[in-house]
Amino acid sequence: MAYISKIDIDRVFHALGDPTRRAILEKLSLGPAAVSTLAAPLKITVAAVVQHMQVLEDSGLVQTEKVGRVRTCRMEPAGLSIAERWVTERRNAWEKRLDRLGALLAEES
């Protein structure tokens, strides 16, 4: 399994920590969208969405492409795998601890 750097983890969780960015990701999970399309239901300016997109792009959660005047955004599934792997590693460690505790308690019965 590849090493996940603390910086990568911090960037992903920072990006996911904001409700507006999570809403943007929810919309992008349905497919690519233009920044102006993302801004409309959020009731924020296109400039504000661009700032959120920069954080999401820096974290590896989205990719953007500008063609003419339109910036299209799409989700980058590999970015979510960083969070998934971090959570899975912690869950596995706790499951092992609980298994050892269960075995110890079973011995004492």
C-alpha cells in the first residue's frame, strides 16, 4: 500500500470540512458541471465558487478545465481514496485491538 503523506491527508480533510465544498462535491458526483452551474443553487457568487474549487483542486478531489470562458469541474475519485484509506487504516487498527480484547476476555471466562 502506498504511503499517504500528512500533507495530503490534511488537504483532503480541510477541503471536506467545509459544507459548501461538500455540497459542490455532491453536485459533481452526478457529473461534470460549469462553475456557474455550481454557484446557482448555492446562492453564492461565481468568484466564491472559484475559491472553493481552488481548495478542492489543491486537495486532489476535483479537476477543472477552462475552455474559452467556461470552467468545467469534475470529481477526481482518486482524491477521495486518500480519505478512504486513512479511515480504513484507523478502523482496521481498532478492530484488531477489539479482537485482542475479546480474545482476552474469552480466556478469562
